[in-house]
Amino acid sequence: MLLYEQDTRALRIYGAKTKRLLKDIHCVGVILAVEYCQNMNSIAVSLSDRTIIFFDTATIMNQKNKIDRRLHVP
């Protein structure tokens, strides 16, 4: 389960069954929106600095948080 709060820079990952916090992912900008992209097997995070980051869901629980793609919207 993924959660984020308004005006924060952290994406919080909780265990679906246990409801316990598993990990925080810190972003460089304030998070505006988060979406799971099933066909790409990634999580898209839109930031206040007009950047969209795609995290690989297969490696998101690792320490490095592999970024598949980073887009900057002009």
C-alpha cells in the first residue's frame, strides 16, 4: 500500500496485511500525484518541480529504489 500526504516529499510504503510502515522514499520535490502503471510495472510520481519519476516496482523494496525513467515537463 502506498501513501503520501499533501505538501510532503516522502512516499510511504506499508504492508497491505500488517498495515506497518515498511519504507519511505524521499523525493527532491513535493509530491503532487502517484499512480501505478501496470503495463510498465512501475510507479509514477509527479513532483512540484515538474518532474515525473518512474520507480521500478520489482526493486522498490531494495535500498536503491531503481528509477526506470525521469521526465521533466517543460
